[in-house]
Amino acid sequence: MNRSKYQKQKDLFYKKLLGNLSELRTEGYSPSTIRAYINYTCDFLFYLRVNFLSEEKVKRTDIHCYIAKCKTSGDSPKLINRKVAAVRRYYSYLQKRDRISNNPADGLYLRTRKKSIATGMLTEAELKLLYESYHVTDLRTARNKVILSLLTSQGLSTDDLRRLEPADIHLREGKIRIPGSRHEGGRTLKLEAHQVIELQEYLQKIRPEILSSGKNKNSIPGRKAESPDLEKLSRQLFISMNGSGEMKNSLMHLIRALRQINPKVRSCRHIRQSVITIWLKKYDLRTVQYMSGHKRISSTERYQIGYLEDLQESINKCHPLG
């Protein structure tokens, strides 16, 4: 098929994908991502047309053949994974409309160079000791204690902490709802009994005092900091002591304090990685994927690699062969 006919066919496919396009916009995908998804899906539909395959009768083996075709065309593994992601997204769209029962591309990823998680994870006992040893002396440390609790128990990321709002805390149900984003899936997790008490005190007493403190500091004549966006701050669960919604410096100071307790602590991310590694010893892969907010199962599988490397390191220390 010459280029003009191919483009004409692609234009027809584009019209067919307008519903999926609208859904992508609603879900907050960037214009460039939407454009790529639509182009990749059009290419896949064109492949089906050339091979006389019906999109509603496609099997997993057909997706494998498509991947093989992409490899032959010289596509890199990363590009192929993006194309398959677009196909998976399209079939998810068809599933929602009951046009198909199973997604043939579900869980299908081309193996790329493995990104193993760094070894040296914190143990469950070490995480517990971190939390118990962090002392509360003022409003700042009271806030940080709540943050530390969510890091060590729910394995939240720094982005999760930034997106949290007071309305996401459901004390009566003993649960916390973590909003999703472009890169992380939303999820609802259980709170420990002590967390319910801490969060109640934080919402009713500590947070209002920090808000009030931030307003007063920003009202001091000659202070260079910009006036706080009170409407924005009222929606954020965690705020800095100077009345800012930016928590980067606050988390940096928290990590410094935690290193005084355990020098092994590297970052908030390190704590999250440690929690996920511990979860994998207790729960199945799909459960940990949900609890972690990973959109791809491969992201969760990386932690299994890190755990096995850590385990091998411990074995070598205890039973050296050489």
C-alpha cells in the first residue's frame, strides 16, 4: 500500500479512536502522550487490517506476532513497550464498552535491561525502631512523626505526600485514600490503630496550628517569602512551617534526623523501597502492585530482584565459598 492510501486508512482509524482520545484527555494525559498513543494504536489497527485480523478477535499470539514485526522493523524494546501500552490502553477502552471480555495485551511487556532495586533495604524491625525512636518535641516534629508513620507503614512516595488532602483520611473506617497520578495508581490502604489517633490529633490540633504559624510568619514586615496561597494550603494535608505547600526541605531535614537513629537510611525513597520489599514477603505480586501504586507489574517485579540480591549478599556473608 502506497503512502497516500496508508495515510487515508490512518485518518479513518483516527476517527474511530475519537472516543478513546476523549477518555485520555479526561484522565489527564499530556497532549504529546495522547498523540503518541493514538499514532501507535493506528499503526496496530493498520497491522490488523493488512493481516486480515478482526480487532475484537485478536488473541495474545497475534500481539506477539505484532511485537515480532516491530522488532523486524528495528524498533527498540522501549518503543515496542510504548506501542504495546497503547494497544493495551485501547483494548481496555473496548472492555469498558463490553465489546471484548479479555484484554489480549494485559500484563504483556517486552523485557528490557533489568533495573534492579538497590540492595541494603531496611528490615521491618529497623523501620519500627525508626518510628519509635523519633521523638516529638514541637509542631514540626509532631508533623514529621505523622509523615514518618505513613512512610514506614504505607510506603508512600514523596509525590503521594504532596497530593494528600485532609479529605483523604477516613478515620472512622481506619483507612487512607492515596490519589493517583499520571505515574502512580490510586489506592486505599488500612491505617494502624496508632495512626488513627495520631492523624486525628494532627488534623484537629497540629495542622491548624502550623497553618496559623505560617500565616503569622508571612505577615512579618520585610519578609521576602511570598504570601501563602491559603486556598491551596487548605487542601493539602502536609504543609511546611513557613506556610508553604512545598515539603522538599522539610523531608530533607527529616531524613537527616533519621540518619542519627540509623545511618543506613538514605532517603524517603529508600524507606518506600524497603517497605515494598517487606510486603513482597507477605503478599502476592498483584496485591503489592496495588498497595505500592505501581501502574506496571514490572515495576513491582524489580523489587523481587532487589530482595533476592540482598538475600544472596546475606548468604555470602554467613557462608563464604572462597
